[in-house]
Amino acid sequence: MITSVTAFAPATVANVAVGFDILGFALESVGDKVTLEKNLKSKEVNILSIKGLEGLPLDPQKNTATIGLLKMIADLELPYGFNVKIEKGIPISSGMGGSAASSVAAITAANEFLEKPLNRTELLIYALEGEKAASGAIHADNVAPSLFGGLTLIRSLEPIDIIEIPTPSLFCVLVHPDIKVETKYSRSVLKPEISMNKFIQQSTHLASFISGCFKNDLDLIKRSCIDFIIEEQRAHLIPGFYEVKKAAMDNSALACSISGSGPSLFALAKNEKEAAQIKDEMIKSFQNNGILKLDSWVSPINKNGSYIIERIKK
Ligand code: HSE
């Protein structure tokens, strides 16, 4: 019998400039870990510990890692509960898909205990529960790539239709200025309507970006990965946004925009060497804008999504 499972789920960059709420990709190495221990005595979910971040709720009804787990136990009428240990590798309110990753890691681990494991699309439904609570809206642009890996396009959630887009072997630079921007707030600043012109401009760029990915055409990706709608409405939430973006683009980035709902910025680079240079220039630019506390990563696009780190049997 499996008694304990630890799963890892990667951080994500979602929107990817062109596809607000419908496009995201996962990163390597940075992410959250969740360990579930089977509790045969009760169907309850108890959070035993949260490492790596302070101030997250221990109430399983309020923590994004466990909200989906509670629904899974209820829906599948599981005769057991879980003791949960969470290790956060993703900073809070950073625009790196932290709520989604915790939720995905927990659901990935829970699947190992099931007599009939669910497929990834079925798991997505439970993982989305946590994300819904965190951001106040259902959008799978973080959850889907964290679970599936790669670059994912969410065509529909009812019914669920996730399209996996081939990913050119690009490197992602992610720079996180140590300020918090809550997703709910970052969504509240967006106007509910857009003009026909912007709609046309963004549609052509999304279509061209996806074409560039299928054709492995880096120049087309560069010409297309531009956000005409959301970025300008959120830029004021990030000190020095336009300067940091310029620093990335002046150093041969293919694209640079807000990661998720901010405040992190991502840039795409052709290779690891250019990525390292872009990262250094983005950090310098943030520092020139008074942001001295930063985290940063360079990562290829993760192709596999969440995975099991350890299974303990008795
Ligand atoms: N796409 C969301 C937003 C964040 O930009 O508000 C990630 O789900």
C-alpha cells in the first residue's frame, strides 16, 4: 500500500504576452512540492506544514494546495484523507503561477493513491479549484502547463480542450522584483472592453506567434509575441517596467512582457548565453529603478509538467 507521495509542479509563465488567460508555458526546476500522507483514520485533509513562505493559510478550505484535494475526496468518495506538507519554491503573488503549482502538485500526488488513476484532463478539473479560489476567476493558463508541461493553449474549459503547441528550444528569463501584486487586484485594473482595432491586432499576433511555434520560426515569434491589450494596463504596477523591458529587447530578447498578472517579467532568448546576458541587464535596470531585492531564473521550457518525486509503500 502506498502511504506517502511527494510530487513537484513547475512554475509557469501565463499569457505569454499574446494569449491573455489562454496561453502558458512551464519552467524547469523552479516550482512547488507537495507531500501527501494517507490518513486511514479520517477523510479529513490536514495541512501539517508549509515551508518556504510565511502567511499562507493552514485551513485546507482556504489553501490553494488543498481545495482541489477536498473536492477530489468528496467526488470520488475516497475512504481516506490526507496529511499534507507543502514546500513553496515559488514566491507569493509573483505572477509565476504559485497557486496553480501547489494545486497541481497536490492533485498529481493524490492521483497515485487512486485505484483507477485519472487522466491529466480529469486532474485539471480538480487542480483548477485551487486556482479559482486564488484569482477569483477560472482560467487554466497556469494550471494546464504546470500539469501537462510545454506550451499549452486553452481552447475551452467547458468542455476541457487543451492544445499542446510545439515549443521551439528557447530559454526563458524570469525576473521577480520582490513586491507583491495580487492576481485579483491585477485583474481588477483591466478594462472589460477592447476596441475592434486592438482585437484585430492581438488576434493576428496570437495567430502568428502560434504559427511561429509550429514552424520553429524564431523571427516570426519575435515579430508576433507582443501584447497590445493587457501590458499597457498593468505596466504601472511594476516599477520601471518599460525600462526593464527595453533592457531585455536591446539585448536580443525575442520577447519580454509581464509574467502572469505580474510583477515578474519574462523574456524569451534564443540560447542560454543570451538569456544570461538578458537576465543581468534586466536586473540592473530594476536596480536602477530602486528595486534591489530580486529573484531570477534562466530555464528552458519544461516539456513534462508535474511529476512524482517519491512514493513510499508499506
Ligand atoms: N492570466 C492571468 C492574468 C494570470 O494575467 O490575470 C494567470 O492565470
